[in-house]
Amino acid sequence: MVKKDNEKGFVDIVNGRYKPRGVFHIPEANQPIFNKDTGKLAGVTNPRDMTFIHSYGGEAIFFESLGKGKLMASRCDNDKCDTKGSIYEPFRIFCPDCLRRATPIDISDKARKTATIHSFIVTHRSGAFNTLPIPIKFINVEFDEEVVTILMSVLAVGEPEIGKKIVPIFRTKTPTYTIMDLMFVLEGTSESELPEGFTF
């Protein structure tokens, strides 16, 4: 059920502190659970509608950039690190080897030119709260050799095949500011084939 604004929780940051306002927890009346075979009470439901505050911290630049059509990664620029120059996608705040803060970089062009399907799985069953059309085509995305990690995403258009060239698409119209603002399509897909709200 869609909530009205007076039933939602909102958060602002004022003077460097979170300032929640609105409703974050809506309890509902318990409902009995009866055993249909015996007619006896077996328990109760305990329905609650909760809003959680999820802080992105240093990863905020990654999620905000998706809604602007940019794919951000991070790179170790520490001269004393054995893995200096390594690029990490998914985005990492710190280098996993030297633990120094990594440098955010835009790899949108690199992704458009070098992204391929490393591996994939197609599933017709998903977990709770799935918003993806079924079947879901999960893909592991490989970039050029500078990117030393593999990104998991979804192939929105086309049939997956290992080694196939793919390009990123972004939910730039009403972004959710989550990983769901990024998907991939096979190279050569036209803009008219993209899911609603997505652009190249």
C-alpha cells in the first residue's frame, strides 16, 4: 500500500547531524493465527511498517552519480601500495591492500568500451520484494585489466552469453539512489528498447 506523505519518515542533515521527521514506525493490530484443523489458537501476527535510515557515507558519490548517468569506481593512488593504480568496481572507499582512502574516478567511458559478461545466471524465482521482471538475468561484469574486480548487475535487454560486449544504462528519470539505477544491455541495443526511465 502506498503511504501518504503524513505516513512517511523523512531525514535531513542540518549542521552535520541527521534530523528525522515524520513517522518511522506504524504498528498495526495483531491478528490471531488459528489452526484450521483443531480450531485452536496457534499464535498471532505482529505487523509493523518500519522505515530504516541507511547511511551511504563515503559511497554516496557512487549512488548519486548513477542517477546522473555516470559509473563511479575507486582507485588506489598510494605510491607505497603494491597495488597502486588498481581500480575497484564495485566502489570501495578504502584500498583493501594498504587501507588508504581510495580516489573516486569516473569509469563510464571505460565501461561503455570494455564491459563484457564474465559469467551469468538466469533465475525464474527470486527473493521477497523483487522488483525485477522475471526471468532475471544476473550477470558478472568484467572491465579492462585496470579494473581488478568483477561487478554483479542485471542484463536488462538481450540474452546473456559469456564474453558478450555490454554497455551500462542508468535510471536517470526518477532515480532510486540504489544499485537498481544501474543495469546493462547488449552492445547495439537501441534507446527505444531500454526499460522505462533508463538512458545510456
